[in-house]
Amino acid sequence: MNYPEERNQSQRILEAAYECISTKGYANVSLREIADNAGVVLSQLHYYFGNKEGLFREVIKMMIKKYLFEVESYLKKGKTAKERLSSLINFFKEMLKNNPGLFRLLYDFTGLALWSPSFSTLLRNLFKDLSNMIEELILKNSHLMENLQGYSPALLARMILGAMFGTAIQVMLDEDKENLPDALNAIQIVLD
């Protein structure tokens, strides 16, 4: 049985891990640092999550829920396919401006997923879910698909998602961040 104080303590640990990793990166964060940030002893991390991988798996799950919820809420803002794509582009721009830590976390965990089967499954499912949202809420049954005959909505959804994440990483790495977010607008050309 989970008591409220246990849940609060494990939640504090997750939030501290999220904050530490999003600001310093997976490779630069120790469990001790996370425990200190959460205001718990190191053994509590092991008690609740087993090991570093178990803790980070839970942080990934938390990040995934956040991404999926926020992306879906932005996609549902528009009524037409073009408006929904524009909303998705605005989501990426706002995240780059206001919450780049969430992107850093995603990129950090994506790198880990290339080497870790348990992380790989989680990230693969995230990208699959995001592509499915784009397909269902932007491309499927849209007149926009008329110009793109020969390509399935699923394939185009993956291409749009890849272009957006690829552009976002360029924005994060480039010193001239002023104009690069507008490169996300170019994705709409595909559907014009």
C-alpha cells in the first residue's frame, strides 16, 4: 500500500531527477545529487526505484506523459489540418523558448535509448504515439493528402515529427537562435 508521504517522497525524487537531468544531462548527474535536491537520503532512491536505470526509466515515463498531454492539447486547438499543424509548430517554438529543459531531456534519453533496450522501448513508443497523433489529428482524411499521393499519412507523420525534432535540436545547438525557430514554419510547405 502506498501511503501519501511515500508517494510525496517518491514524487519529490522524480521531480528532482527531472530537474537535475534537464539542466545538467544524464551523464553529469549523480544519484547523490538527485537525493540532495529531493531532500532525501541516497538509500531512498534505491528503495523507491531500485537503481539509476529504474529511476531514469520513471523520469522518462513522466516526461512522456508530459509530452503527449501537451502535444495533444496543442493539436486540438486547431479545427483544420493546417491550423493543427500550425499549433504543433507553435508548441515546438514555445517549448524551445520557455522550456528547453524538456527538449534536452528528450534528446539525452534518446541517446541512451540507442544503447539501452528498456529506454529504447519507452522512446520508440513515445515517437510512435506522437506520429500517430500527427497522423490522426492532422493528416488523416485531410485534403492536404491530395498533393502527397503515393505517401501514406503514417509515413508523412513520421517525416513531420522527424523534421520538427531535427530542427529543434539545431535551434538548441546554434548560437544564433533568433531566426532558427522560424525554420519550423517551413514544415508547413510540405502540406501547402
